[in-house]
Amino acid sequence: MSGANDALPHQAYIGLGGNLDDPAARIRRAFSALARLPETRLAATSSLYRTAPVGYLDQPDFVNAVAVLETRLAPLALLDALLGLELDAGRERAFRNAPRTLDLDLLVYGDLQLDHPRLVLPHPRMGSRAFVLEPLAEVAPELVIPGLGKVRELAIACAGQAIERMTEPAA
């Protein structure tokens, strides 16, 4: 990791998902793109998981994963970088829960709790979604999500949600 900022890196957890245009390949490319972000190191990636859509159901299944970053980027700068990667992947926001080529969510940023008009941390819906918690538990089972609890316990509480591991972790 390089840069003029001497602050210690923050651990950031990114949720990845998509269900259009070969989503597994898109997520693998997104892992590579995350590794190229400035002042950032890709520390770990989860397996890929197949999950049913949530909200709007008339669409293909999703492929989901989690990446662990060590970054010196501030939370909003990291969010902007993630949104840029989504745009590069052809992401369109037609309506809430619409099919998508790539979705990148900043789930957790260290122990920061933030309620900003552009970003809420930890991610407000992550504690009840197996498609986030299962891959997150794979890479960080002991992680305590501020205000929610331990990832492993939250994942157990979502055990009734359908999720299927597709691949082993790449890193």
C-alpha cells in the first residue's frame, strides 16, 4: 500500500453481487478491480454464492461474495470508488432491487458507525441477509459488527434463507 497518508489502514468489508451478464466472472473481475484501488490492499475474498433475489423476485438468481480490504481511503472516498467500479461494469439503477451487472456495498469500515446522507455504516440491512452474512462469516467469523453483534451468530440466525456456495475462495 502506498500513499502520502501515514494513517493506519482501516479494515473494510465489501459485499459484491450481480445477476446479469455472467455475474460470477464479473465478481471475479471486481475482486481484481478492488485490488487496484489506490491506497488499498485486497486482503481476502470469500467463495462465490448463489442466492435467490430479494424484493423484486422476477429476475435471475444472484451471485454474491465478500471482499476484505485494508485501505487508507476515507469511507466516502471508498464509497465513491465503489460506485465508479459499478459504473465501469455497466451498472444501471432502473428501480429498487432491479437486476444488475454489479453491486458493491460498503458493509463495515473498522468499528465506525456512521449515519451520513450518502452512507450508513454498518450497512443497515446486512444483519438479516444470508447472502451477506454467509460469505462474511467465511472470511471474518469473529468480526463484531458495531451495533449488531458477531457475524457468525448473525449468520446462524439467517440459516433458513436459501444460499448455495458455488466456488472456493480465490485468495
